[in-house]
Amino acid sequence: MYFNNAEWIVAPDAVSYHKDSYFEYTAVFELESTENVKCYVSAYSDYALYINGKFVDAGIFDGYENYQVYDTLDLANFVRKGINTFYLGEYSMGANTSTVRDQKPGVIFSIFENDKEVLVSNTKVKGRRNVHYLKNEELITGQLGFNFEYDANAKELPLTDTILANKEKHLFPRPVKKLINDSKVTGELISQGVYKEYDESLTKAERIYKAYLSHKTYEELIKEKESRKYYDVRNENCDGVYLLYSTSGEACGFLNIEIEVDTETEILIGYGEHLEDLRVRSKMGTRNFAFKYIAKPGKNKFMHPYSRLGLKYLQVHIKAKNAVLGDIGIIKTDYPLTDYKIDFNDKLRSKIWDVSVKTLKMCMHEHYEDCPWREQALYAMDSRVQILCGYYAFKEYEFPRASLSLMLKSLREDGLLELCPPGIVNVNIPAFTAVYVREVWEYYKYTGDKDFLFEVFDGLKTIVKAFTDRIDETGLIPLLTDGPYWNFYEWVDGLDDNEGLDDTRRLEGKIYDSPINAFVSDALYCLSEICKVIAPDEAETYLDIKTKLNIALHKNFLHDETNLYLTKTTHNKPMHNLSNALMLFCGAVPEENKAYLREKIMEEKLTPTTLSMYIYVFDALMEDEKNLNWILNKIDEVWGNMVTRGADTFFEVQSGAVAFDNAGSLCHGWSAVPVYVYAKYLAEKGLMP
């Protein structure tokens, strides 16, 4: 109904400017009343709506050309009787990243007053390229896409008639709630001073990172008069002033700047989670966590609503020797959630719960995200932890359903899911697709949503068949090496697929490892359980395949000398705790050997597991509830260590910021495992200390 008369439209420039480009659309509409006025809008790849000059909302739920999600926005607080102005900004990524795939640019919208249509997108709407955003195409990261440069002084292009976009209408309502994005977070100024450029030819991020900084106390630099904060260093030998702001912990939101300058002024903004270098780590390898804003003379108020920042710190370089400072920080973007707190008598465990819950929140926006700072990408393996923990922390089921549905819509010809739906990347992790089947089964167990099982059933069978069709004469599935597959499980040697593989991830001959077979075995179990609910006649088929696969797993990977399990058949000794835990988890270990194997896992003489994969270790150990104290003590040790190091969200890996060549994420959703353990094995069983 809402889009019957609306069309996908684009500014004429979109034909030439598709990649990393910004557009704007304007119109007027007339209202008889201000009651029940709603806007329905979709865009590729993002939008920002303003009515009568006021910001209404931004942030699309990214999908696919055959799954275009629209938002329903209440305009009651923004409209007036009579003539109203409509402004819609559009950003076109125009590239494949971990968050967005390359699609055709365009916007589609309508406004209704009650049931009366008062505005629709058509070629009568005026549009143009937004030339304030300069052509840039500099990546923040390959996962996130591009940073931006904005010139407030740019001379705007004339408005012209829009043209029809070459897009069919496949529109669906937003499956999750809109973010709450009306809370301004003004950064706390924690360091300040003057700077000199090191080399202006470098990237924005590197200019910030390498500039010479000379610290001044707050009182030396910042003056206050009549509620105005300003600085004046015209007598100093410097290029300008640097300001280092803290958001007082992990935060997510839109960049927001208010400043008054006398002349056209370049402002560089770097952001991140690390201060180990005594400045924001804006430049790391090919990563560029930085933006440029060129201020106009006079007052400047600027918010960038087209990308969400995950950060703890902002570093601002103002290339002017005097300026009046307004608020500098972010407009928070939080998903609306209700917290369900467990009462602890233990302060450390209570703190671990709180930090875990905040970690989950920082990684939930349109869909689950691995991390808010560096990637913001949806992964099946990561989201399994996030979803399970969320069932207990938030008792919310709409969000997991939407993410699970979004993932399945990315199903590829090889029967695997895209690694980061709805984006497209040049590599795939097969095990993550196998984990997706468990996610669906667990969703049903916690929600009883049988309709969803019917919705995804054919896709689940396609996924499982993609793996079982590869079972060979050994009874096992060889590692997938016939394409750009990354056989990754966790960030430890031997499980991260970095044993001499070339960039294409292609290998000659067959290689067998236990983790992929264990994950597929578990997927077979989960699909058989799903069959029992909606297709009982098929359940035994998948159980039979699982049984045979488990026999082959035990036979081929048992190490006779130690009675432990190998990770690869080519290894001469057991190496990893995770590999052994997965054998227990998937049921491949004979009953008589289970207790012994659990004891050996708890000894941790093999390579210990990492934060995300502890969920499999803990579940495997909890087949015997006497191991609960070991698990709780391990959480105290591992997660408690991060708490004592000042973490307000939990890290990607235990080493924190120094990981991955100093690019370690300090907020990763897959690390919220304690929520699941505390809720399932303590609270549910009435075992709270």
C-alpha cells in the first residue's frame, strides 16, 4: 500500500557517481493536520531524513535487491499544518564490504496523513549529488567501507529532476526496532595542546598519528567566558590545536561537532579504542580511522548520520590558531532493550555479568556485530554466542529471528552462507555455516517459533547437503580447499588456518581435521531435532549420517598413546583443547572415555581455547555438573583479568589491544560467554552462590 505510487528514484549524477557517493532529495508536502503522519522510506545503502530542517532519523536495515527493507517513521514531532519541507540524504557505498554489498543506488519513500498519501518519490522530486562530501574512496577498513571528507564551504549543485532508478520493488518492513539516536554524548576532554604537522601528504589517519604534539594543561589552553569555551594560540609556533576526548567507555554513535572559526578551517578527526600510544591509534596498517571536516567561517554544527562509530576516544586536530569550542562527541545509537539482572553475592561475578551485557549491547544495532569499532559485521559463529547470551540478558526474540533470516538469505550456490551477510567478502569460513544450523535449533528451543522452522527448513537441508555430499571413503569431510575457503576456528596456532596457506586458500590433496567434522556432526544432530518438530519422517536420515560421521571421527582422530584427539590426521600428537571439547560436544567420544577426556581438558596441558570458543568447552564439561566450580573459577580467572585491567567491554582475545598488530578489538560480542554460563548453569538450576 505505502509504495503503490512510489518509485525508486536517483539523482541524475548517480549514473556516474555510484561508489562512495552522497545524494540529496528535496520536496514539499502539505498537511491538514499533524496527527498520524508517517514516512515510509528505504534507500541504498543508507539515508538520513530531515523534516522542516530537523533531523528525524537515519540508519537502514541493509538487505538485498530482493529484500529491500523500509522504515516507518513517525513525523508527529516534526511536521506542522500547511506546507512542510522534506529533505532526504542518501549514501551509496557502491562496493562489497562485510556490512553492505554493491547494489544499485536509489531511494523510495512516501508520506501519509492517516490514509491520505501526501508525498511519494517520483521524478517530480528534485535531487542532486551532495558535493559537500568530497570524492574520497579511502577505506576505514575493508570490512566497514569508506571514511569521509566534508567541505562545509562547497558550492552546491543546482537541484534537477530526478530519474527512475533501475530497481524493482521488493519491499519489506523493518524486522527489528529502530535505534534510539537522540542522546548526545559530549566527550570528556582528557588531553589537549598544540600540534605541528609531520607530513601533510599522508592519509588523514596517519597525519593524526604522526603529528608532533605538545601538551598543555587545560587552564593553559582553554579559556571560558560567558559559557563559551575558546582557545587562542596565535602567538604559538604551531599549526593548530589538538583535543583528545573520552566517551567514558565503549560507545557507539554518529560523529557530532560544534565549532566556531574565523576562516575556512581543516579539522581532522581520528577515533578508536586504544590510547596505548598516548594518542588515538588512528592508523594501523591499511586501516584509516579518521575523517576530515572543512569548517566554514562562523558557526558550524555537523553530524554525520551515514556511518556509526564504535569508540572510546576522539582525537581532533583543528588547523586554526583560535576557535570557539562547542560540543564534540557523538549522538548515541543504541538498540532498545530491557535488561534482566542476576543477583550475585560475588562482586567480581556481578561485574563480569555487567561488562558482558554491555558488550552484547555494543554489538547489537541493525543486526548482531562482531565488534562496533573495526568491522560491525554479522558472523554465524559470533552471533551464536550473542544470541544465546541475549536470550538470558534481554529475553528478546525479534532481533535473533531477524539476523537468522538475514543470514539465510545470503545462501550461495555452494550451499554455504556468505561469511558476513548481507555483505560480500572474498573468503568463506565453512564451519560458520555449519554452526548456523545449531543457531536455528536453539532459537526454536528458546522461542517455540515453529513457523520460523518451516521458513528456513529447505535452506537448512541445502546447507547440510553441501557438507554431507563431501563425505568420502574415509567417512569424513575433507577440509574445503577447492576455493577461497578459510578453515578457521579460533585465534590460536593450528586452528586459524595460517599454516602456510597462500592467499587464495587453495591446497593440493585432501586434508582432514576434526573441528569441521565435529561442527557438521552437530549440524546433523540439530537438523534431525528440527525434523522431529516439523518433518518427523526425515529425522532418522540425518541421525544415521551423524552416527556414521561420529564413528569415523573417533576412529581417525583418536591418538592411541594419550587417548586424546588430534586436530588434523597429519598431526603426530594432540594439540588443542578445543578439538577435544568439540569431540565431546558432538557426541563422538565413547561413554567410557568421556570422564577421562573432561579431566584432561581441565588440566589445560594442550593449547587452551580462546574467549569465544570457551562456550563449547564449558558445555562439554557440563555433561558432568561436578565440573561447574572449575568453569566458574576459569571465568573468574580469564574474564576477571580483563575486568581488573579496566575493561568495560570484553576483548576480542585475552591479550587485548596488542593483538593483530596492535589492532585488537576491546569490544567483541563473542566474548560475552559468562552470561550464558551464569544464567543456564547457576540461575536456572538455583545454584547461585
